[in-house]
Amino acid sequence: MPGALARLIFVAIVVTIYFKIVSFVYRDSKWRGMNTTLWTLFAVLAPVLGLIVYMYMRGDRMRRY
């Protein structure tokens, strides 16, 4: 049973990180006025690669008032 508990904790951590990445990309792209749907979809389909590409592409772009 200890192995099953360790797997469960590992899966919970991975799922939490996945949702944190997706929610960060969504909130940050919305705040910066970028295409929220496109970036969120990219983060959902490829979370780590999506985050890396998003961080590179966002640059210093800020939303305009």
C-alpha cells in the first residue's frame, strides 16, 4: 500500500502543477491583452512547452488602457 499512496501523491502534484500552468497562462495573457483562447489552448495541449513559448513570446507586452 505505501507504493499506491506515493503514486497518488505524485499524480496529485502533477495535476496541480498542470492546472497552475494553465491558469497562469490564462490570467497573464488576459491581463496583457493577448489572445487568451489561443495561449490557453496551447498551454492545455502542451503545458511545459506552452509555458516556455508563452514566456518567451509575451516579452514586456503590457495591456493598454
